[in-house]
Amino acid sequence: MRFTVAIDGPAAAGKGTIARAVAARFGFAHLDTGLLYRAVARKVLAGMPPAEAARGLTEADLSGEDLRAPEVGQAASRVAALPEVRAALVGFQRAFARREGGAVLDGRDIGTVICPEAEVKLYVVASDARRAERRFRELAARGVDTTEAAVLADLRERDRRDSERATAPLRPAADAVVLDTTDLGIEDAVARAVAVVEAALAARR
């Protein structure tokens, strides 16, 4: 069975947590596509040209705690705005999405560009304040020295860059189900996403 769940949305809205939970619930493979851009950014910060870094990317590059560092996240947002980088990573993502057994991909342009024919499209959002609170707690737990105000400013700058880029801007697909997690706990948010997937699977039977 080939079945694709596309989950998009801004940083720290909860899309990664929801994507992992949905994948586990249905036994689907999961790809955090943001890691692709972070892995490219890490290579770029080490001195490699962006297009070359993207073309040579392998699954082995998608690990390492430093991928979650704030400077890598900012660099990822910058390289993600480069058409040549996005073009180099499209094939990798589409092949993953249509693998046998089902797949969940989360990112910023999955439902609009990478998998416009996905059986399920979710767009996960949350208020700026709630997203900053979540990301600050996450960074603090990893020992990153920052403030919630700095995290909020960083998120807003990434939102602006991702939404205004000419290639594959951050926006919901026309047929995406919008899931606002501002006032939802993890279990409730996951339950709502699971219900959407279950309905889509039932419609195929």
C-alpha cells in the first residue's frame, strides 16, 4: 500500500511530534524533511557550496545533535530559500513519500510542492507565544543559553523568510486540514490527526 501523509506548518507548532506519533500509530515510515535542510546547512557552515551539499546528501547525514543547534536552524532557513537546493532534494523526498507501506513527511512544502497528491494533508499551527514557549523549553533542556524573547524573535524571522521566499513558500495547501495546537495537549493533537488519517484510510476501502 502506498499512502502519504503530508504535515506542514511553522517551527515549534507540533508537526514533528504529531508526525512521529501518526507514523508509529499506523506503522508508516517517517521523514522529518527539515533535517534534510539542516544537514545541508551544516555542510554549508563547514564551507561546502549549498547545491553541492544538497546533491550529495545521504541518510547518514541526517543524524547528530548539532543538527538542532539554533545557528544550524537559521542557516537551514537560508539554504531552503535557494531553488537549486530545493530542486536537488525533491527526488529524495518524493521517493520516500511513495514507498510501499505508507509514509509520513513533515516540513513546510510537503502538501503544496513535494506531495500535492498526498492522501492526507495537515497544516499544523499555534500562536507565536506558544511556539516560542515550547522551543525555549526544548532548547533549555538541551543546555542552550538563550531567552524566550530571543527564541520568539528567531521564530518570527524564520516565519517571515519561509513565507516570503519565491520558491515553495510556507503556506497551507488548499485542501489541507488546519490543526491549531495552541491550546491542545500532545495527546489531543495526535488524536485529531489520527482521526483524519483513519477517515482517509476508511474512504479507500
